[in-house]
Amino acid sequence: DIQMTQSPSSVSASVGDRVTITCRASQGINNYLVWYQQKPGKAPKLLIYGASNLQSGVPSRFSGSGSATDFTLTISSLQPEDFATYYCQQANSFPLTFGGGTRVEVK
Amino acid sequence: QVQLVQSGADVKKPGASVKVSCKASGYTFNSYNINWVRQAPGQGLEWMGWISTSSGDTLYAQNLQGRVSMTTDTSTNTIYMELRSLRSDDTAVYYCARWWHAGGYSDYWGQGTLVTVSS
């Protein structure tokens, strides 16, 4: 199975801050890397697929980058509605595996 | 619009079985496969398995093999996930999610179903 390691596990930030979350795969995943946002009591929401493709309707302050085994989600200017938990997931092969999550908290 | 509507919360005793439904609407049912993902309280996301809505083929997480079954009813565009021999650590919110294989992502998710296993 491909292991996904996310860091940090939590980050404290203020509105307007730039936030960067990293995700590392235990082996190459051909850019089949997905980012989800999850708010308490809600289902995950697709943000980024194919490592860098913004899902329709997602604000452009979200961006994804990386290749092979190392990937990054960046929020360029944090907004109040962005406080949430973010998960990466590899979609290169089954079993699909998720990172442990990164909680973005109010500083 | 695309919707995945899941059955309601359930409470089961250890050793029992639970069957969660996921009714799809707003798109061509057999054009997208379905993943099931669960989330224990305060924990991360765990992939449980995948079902092809066109062929009924399934793929299950190894740690659930033998206890989980996923099926479809094409007459009602509904997908089912049954988990047997429930244990307390099966307490979780269970999600169905539409899977676009070519893109490698789940773009629509059900609202989640809380299954509580308690004696």
C-alpha cells in the first residue's frame, strides 16, 4: 500500500496568511494526488485533483503543486471560511490512501 | 443536480450487521463508480472499497475483507454497503462518494451515515 504522510498535523494562522500543507507519498503516484477540505460534521469537499487542477467552483486562492512523491497545497490568503481540516489522497492505485489530515486553526 | 443521499444513523450491538444505502440522482448512474470511505470519531478518512456501478465488480480494503459487501440496485440507482460482525471500532461516519476513475477523484459525496456500535 502507498503511505501518505501529511505535515504539519495542525497549523495556526490568521486571516490573510499564506498557508502551505505538504503531502509525501511512499512511492511515485504519477500526479494522481487529490486534496479535500472537510469542515466539522460535513463530508469532504474536492479542492484539487491531478496534483494541480482546481475543481470547478473552488476559489483561486487554493493551488496545488508537486510531482512524483512530494506535493503541496497552498492557500494564498486565508479566509474565514477556510478554517477546516485538509486531507491529501493518492489515486494512483488501490487501495486508495489518505494522509492523516492537517487542521487549519485560528491563531 | 448530482446528489448522493444516504440512509439515516443507526445503532447496532457488537456482532450485528449494518446495511447503509446511498441513492444517486442527477447523473447517469452507471457512468461513475462509487467509493465508500469511513471516519471514526475525531479520526481521519479510511477508504473501505469500490464498486463498479456498471458491472458490479468490487474491490475491498484488505482489513475489511470477509466482513464487507458492496452491491448496487440499478432499478433504483442505489448502492449498498453492508458490514458484518460489527465491533466497537467500527463506530464511524460512513460516506459514499462518486468516483471518476479517469481523473482519479471523488467529486460528490453523500452526507454521511453515523453507525454506532455499542452494547
